[in-house]
Amino acid sequence: MSRSFPEPKDGLTLRDIHLPPAPSWWPPAPGWWLLFGAVILIAIAAWLLYRNLRQRRMARQRILAEIEQLAVRHPDDDAAYAASLHQLLRRAARCYAADAHLTQGDHWRQVLARIPVDDATLDALMSLDTRMYRPHADFDRQRVQAAAQSWLDAAMGSAKITEVRHA
């Protein structure tokens, strides 16, 4: 019992329902645009972070190399070494206090204390003043150099020092 549909009288045959064409791949759906934008933003943020960290690392290496150069430049002259190291610290401290190049004594110690380092480091750095102006004062080069490296490293890690410029 197969039943067939009647043929139309005018000779037209009915066709089956046809589907619309498949959607094209362009333009993408809005979700893909959002994902693409998020990936671009993450890539830009990662690049900026990498660049910032690289600049800080390079500045740190330059400053620590300058400390080593000072030790090589003044191997036997403790007063000149102390003066040069003191000048480097003052240039770096200007990022924290605009008047760092003018301060002395207790106020200079307060400027140095803005960077979280221990009291032994501050005492070693304060001995630079004594050694610059007293030719026969006690001076431990390795201790002072290590203290300066420690202070500058902490200063570069905690704030905005990107380069210690020569005044």
C-alpha cells in the first residue's frame, strides 16, 4: 500500500526542503573577537612586564659593575674609594629624597633608612663619611662594599630606580 502523492496538473513537481548554506568562517562570532582581544592584551602586558624586568635587571647589573669599577679604580686609596662610593649612593638616594645630595649626618642616615636594610648596613654606609674626611680612620672595604651593594639592590628592588645617572 504505497500511496503516492498526486501529480500537480500543471506539470510542476515538488522538491524536498533545502537547507540554507553553511555559515562562512568569516567574520567570526563575537566570542572569538573577545578571545582574540584578550589574547592580544595579555601578550602586550607580558611584553611590558618582561621589558620592565629586563631594564631593572640591566640597571642593577650596571650599578653593581660600577661599584666593582670603583674598587678597581681606587685599589690603594681608601679615601677616594669612599668618596666615589658615597657619591654613587647619593645619586641613587635622590630617587627617594630630592635633597639627598645636600643632607649630612642624621638626616643622611634617615634618607638611607628609607630603604629597608639592617642597622649594620646603615652603620657601614655611614662610615663612608668618616673615611672621606679622616685619612687614618678605620675602614673595612669589603664590609662597606657589601653594604653598598645590599642597599642599592634593595633600593632598586623596592622603588623606581631605573638608572643612577651621573650628576
